[in-house]
Amino acid sequence: MVTIRQERVADVPAREALLDLAFGPCRFEKTSQRLRDGHRPAEGLSFVATDFGRVVGTVRLWRVAAGEHPALLLGPLAVHPDFRACGAGGALVRRALDDAARRGHAAVLLVGDAPYYARFGFSADRTGSMWMPGPYEADRLLAHELQPGALDGAHGLIFATHLPGERRRTPRLAPAAVHAVLPHAA
């Protein structure tokens, strides 16, 4: 039986092994990962799926902003291959979104497969004027408003926000450079 709960420090090695299995070494090269580097997940928004104590799924939410609009970035979501057909991924996403809404967050962004994430309310309808600080596929940049209108007028670079004590990171590409690389972001 799969159980969804908040991630604990003791889960981190199993979580990392699961991410290695799911994504391989290329996971560290993704633009979304650049937004997570040097930051901690949003408080209380890291979850694991367990089966009799074994970590079989994981998801975290991270503090970001899209221009002037605060949001969360969901990811990575990973489920062990033996548990992909049992609904663990969906349960992780639902728990993450529910807890984020309860904590007062207004919107969640992610880079992922629209057909999978549409059932949770994600779409590319609100992301056409946002862009990532590196390569990504524009049709995979998705948003879900936890509070209606939270992304009204959202425009600009998506960047990680920080908490006191975290080192501040600047995007690898300035917004003008991103426009030059990604003409769809105009």
C-alpha cells in the first residue's frame, strides 16, 4: 500500500537514488534544475510516496517568480517503475497542490507533459509571456492557478527566489538574451 507523506531528512538518499533511476545523470542539466540549485524546497512542500517504508515516489515544490508574480515550481516528480501504474504520481501531485493551496500559495509552474498534468489543472494557457533562463520546450511550460487570477499579467523571466540564509543566484541568461534565444517569449 502506497502512502504519501512529507519528506524526511532520512529519505534524501533514497530520493536521490530514485531520481537517478528515473532521469539519469542528465537530470542535472535541465533548466528547471538550474532554478533549484543552491535553494531549499518551499517550507513543508516536499513529499514522498512510500510502500512499507520504502521510498517509491517523490515530488518537491520550489519558490520562484514569473516576473513580478510569486509562484512555486513543481518538480521533479518521479515514481519507481514498479509503482507507476498504481496512481502514486497523481497522489503526490494532488498532495503537493493541496498543501500549497493551504499554505496560501497562489500558483504553480512546471515543465512537463501537458496530457499528464492537464488532469490537475495545468495548461500552457497562462505561460506564453513567461520564459525560463535556459533551453526548454515552450509547450511544456505549464501553470496552474491555486487562486484565480494569480497569474494575470504575468510576464517575464522565471527565476528562483530565496529565503534568508540562502545564497542568491542570478539567472545564467539576462532577460534580453533569453528573448534573443527564445523568440516565442516576446
